[in-house]
Amino acid sequence: MKTQVIQLDLHDDVTSIRDKMSWAKTPRILLVYPHRSRILKRTLDLRLLQRYALLLGAQLAIVAPSADIRQSARELGIPIFKTAAIAQRRTWQSKYIAETPIRRTPRSDLLHAGRSHSC
């Protein structure tokens, strides 16, 4: 299966990585972190990228030297590889199941609020 390999730069953030991901036309996107990287250490950042990959119809995996980043990826079920070459040869097993957001406030309240302000 074809894999889009994206080499991350030290200055990348979630927005710039999403932009790079949007150019991928393959079902698999592999993010390769630079050595001594301090980018995207938060689990939230990886979660955002994982959801964006799902929106694109792609699966996300990483190659990262940092144990913190690998741990965050493990928690989210993102496949982790030692090298890009290994990732391209192997199948990716993901433990992540897309979650459906739960609406906490009833939608009817929002509809009634809009009607009370009409002219």
C-alpha cells in the first residue's frame, strides 16, 4: 500500500503539519520526526493530527526518536515504527476507533433560542 512520508521540521506545528498532510493522496501518512525534536509532545497535538488523517481518509503512523512522543502515540493507538523503510514494508495495525462526539446540550434548546430573536 502506498505511503506518503512527511519529514517534519523542527519549526513545524499542528497547523503546518496539517497543511503538509492535506497534500497526501495516499491511504497512509507517515510522520517522521527529526532527531532531538521537541515538537508535538502533547497527546492532544497527536490526537488532532490523527483526527485530521481520518478526515482525509488516511491512516496515520509515526517515526519518532522521543520516548514521550512514542508513548503519546501508543495511548492513541497510532502505529509507531523505527524507520520509514520499515513502515513502508509492514502493515499498520491501529487500535484507534473513531469516536462519535456526544452532544451535551439538547439541540432543541438551540432551535428555540434562534426563534425568539427573529423579526
